[in-house]
Amino acid sequence: MPPGDAEEGDPAHARLRRDLEAVLMVVDQPVAAYDIARAFDRPVREIEAALTELSEEYTVQGRGFDLRQVAEGWRVYTRPECADIVEHFLKEGQEVRLTQAALETLAVVAYRQPVSRGRVSAVRGVNCDGVMRTLVLRGLVEEAGHDPESGALLYRTTSYFLERLGLRSLDELPDLAPFLPDDIEGLDDTGEHTS
């Protein structure tokens, strides 16, 4: 057996497949096999073989998702034959009330836009990647280009957000000053006290 290849029943190969699935579930854009190989400290050929194997397995099993290689790399996608049910679910989900975490995240985006997910997470003090994806899927937040310094993807609220709040523009958002603590002068952008 050539180096880097593993039999399907091999525990190390099973862990590799598991770890690949875990990473692919959290990426929000295609990721190159080279980047995964570098992060996993494994040969690119081994990663590419495992990704291809997973993709073929998902197809044979008829899963609702597909692992595809596109120009930029690998990513999990919804199968085209599931598009109608996913669209129906997402539209129905727009009528569901937002969680406290979603409301907090939406407020940060509304008042700080355009803003990166990392900045929103820093302001809230918790990782907000999942909540941001939900807000994008519900049409309340959208991509707004890239930060020129860091290259991070920026987000802003949508016209649907304004419509749902009954606002004509962001200028009609209520002033935050009455809701801030009295000792605001000693706070930085994340709410931490500065020296």
C-alpha cells in the first residue's frame, strides 16, 4: 500500500474522514485540499483521496447534501433535488421569532455596519458564525465586500431588515445612548474598560 493511503477499516483513516467532515461543516466558502492538508499535517494526495471518497460515498448513499470540488476548493452543498424543500423551510423559518443571540447579533450589525463576523463576535463576546449564517439565510443580513486591511468578509443589514422594522433608512434606528451604561467613556469597541 503506498504511503498516505489507508484502508477503509483503518481507525486512523476513519478519524481523518471524521475530521474532514467536521471542518467542512464549519467553512463558509470552499477550502482547498492543500489548506486542509497543511492544517492536518498530512499529504495533499491523502486529503484529496479522502475528500473524493467522501463525495462518492454521499452520492451513493443519496444524502441530502453533496461534497463538491469547485475552482476554489471543496465544500458541502445541498443537493439540487432538495432545493424545493430547503427553500420552503427557509421561507417558513423567516416567520419564526429570532433568538436573543440573533437579536443581539443583528443589533451589532445594524449599528456597526459594514462589520466582519470577527468584529461582531468581539463585541458580543461569543462566536457568532452560526447566528450570522441564520441571519443571512433569513435575508436580514448580507455580504458587503471585504475589509481592505484584513480581507475579512463584511456584512450589512438588508432592505428586508428595514422593511421588517418599518424603517425607511438606517437613520431611523433608535439612538443607543439611553441604553448604554453611564461609564461609557472608559470602554473600547468591545465593551472592555481601557486604561
